[in-house]
Amino acid sequence: KQEVTQIPAALSVPEGENLVLNCSFTDSAIYNLQWFRQDPGKGLTSLLLIQSSQREQTSGRLNASLDKSSGRSTLYIAASQPGDSATYLCAVRLRAGGTSYGKLTFGQGTILTVHP
Amino acid sequence: NAGVTQTPKFRVLKTGQSMTLLCAQDMNHEYMYWYRQDPGMGLRLIHYSVGEGTTAKGEVPDGYNVSRLKKQNFLLGLESAAPSQTSVYFCASSLTGVLYNEQFFGPGTRLTVL
């Protein structure tokens, strides 16, 4: 059974710091990995999607890396801002042999607070 | 485009009552999903659909039913609500195929069962 773990569970940093969020998964036979942001009381917003054949993806101040063999992904946020405060979730999609559907398994998230 | 929308946003039910949550997407996505989010449990898949007229069970399907009569809509039903079904429910959708299957989420429905 695929298990996804995110460390740390919560992180508080001053504005301007570069930071790294970690995601690990137990089954390396994934198709892709997706990072989401969730604001309090809101839905999930997709940040980055990394296919299993890729090593990293970048969007603005965000960079996500994937090391499938070791079962790890990191989300790097450069020059953090108070507006980055949210819960960050990673989710992996397993290959489902013979079908096009692969189950998305979520981690429990990292609660990020960036204070001015 | 509105993306993924959910109705209602909030609902309070008494034990034993029934209700239907509606999810709609205007992106012509084939795949649609229902999740529930609980503290300490993360998001868990309830049911999903890979196309109009098809549905399948996810991780935690007991106590729920779904229907996908139209491609753009995915309904989640609770026939006899229980306090254990108090949760935040999210609908999501994605394009067909495995090459590009980013999931897009709705804003959620907060359900309380008394």
C-alpha cells in the first residue's frame, strides 16, 4: 500500500527565507507526483506536476524535484512571502497496470506560515 | 471558465437524513473524483468516474453512492447520513489518459452530521 509522508508537519519562517518542504513515498512505481496548495477553508490549487520521467519542474519561485528511486520529492520555495502561507500537499499517482486510471494518494500536508 | 464548482458550500444534516452533493466541471474532462478530507487523515478517495455513465469505488466508498449521467456532472449521495460522514468533501476532475492527468479541485463542501 502506497504511503505518502510529508515533513515537517508545520513550518514557520520569516519573510525572505528560502525553504524546502519534503515528501516521501513508499512505492516507487509512480506515474507522477503533484504538489498542491490549500488555503484555509478553500479547495486545492495545483502548483506543479512532475511526471515520473522528469527530475524537476519550475514555476516562478517554486521548484519541485523528484527522485523516484529513493521515493522522495522536495518543493523549494525561494524568497518566501507572507502570501505563501498555506498548507502544501503532495500526492502521488500509482501506475494501474492495464488501465488508464491511477489512484492519487495524498500526504497529510505541511502547514507553512511566513511572517513579516 | 468556472473550472470545478460544487453545490452546496455548507450543509448541516441530522443522522439518517439524505442529501446529494453536486459537482460540475466545464473543462470537458473525462475523469471526475470525490474525496473527503478529515483532520489527521488527509484526503481519501470515495468514488471516481472515468467517463459518462461509469463509476468505480475508491478507498472509502461505504455509505456513499455516485452517478455520472452527464459528462460534466458527478453527484455524490448520502442515503442515510451518519456523524462519521462529517467532513469536507472535494470534487476534482482531470483529462483522460495518463500522459497529462493533473487534477483540478473544486472549493469543497463542508458537511456536518449531527
